[in-house]
Amino acid sequence: MGVAQGPAEDGLTENVAGNVASGKQDIGSRVHRFCSTYDLSPRERQILDLVCRSHHPKAVADLIGCSYATVRTHLRRMYGKIGCSGLRELMIRFFSEA
């Protein structure tokens, strides 16, 4: 037999789901601000958005319909504009600044 959930537990589940959904929506606005700050191109913005949503660069290539090498080129250009040396540093910069 399962344990019955009371109203407090149901409300907690709804709050957690709401926070996750609002966090995903928040990434889009953070990406927009970050890209405006560093003058990133629309394609770089698209790639950054997907990477910030935990997509691996190889998956990003599949999602946007280009090669992995093209995604890597866009990432390298972003590193230069932002002044970082790799994806990890880009993510640290993004989540600390945006």
C-alpha cells in the first residue's frame, strides 16, 4: 500500500515544479542579457542557450542542424569575445554574470 500524501506535500511538489519551470525560462532572459553584453551573434546566442540548458556541444550540432566542428568554431569565437579559455570557464562566467 502507498502512503497517502497530504495537502502540504502536494503543494511542495507544485512549488518545486514551478521553480524548475521558471528557472528554464530565466535562462533565456539571462542568455539575452549576456549576449548583448558581449555582442554575440544570433547563432552564438542559440548555441549558448542550448549549452546553458545542459546540452553537450555534439547534441547542439544535431539540434541546430550543423556539424560538431561548426559548433566548436562558434564556441571558440565566443571564448575570444568573452575572454575565457574553454566551455567550463564560459559556463562559470555566464552563471556568475548573467
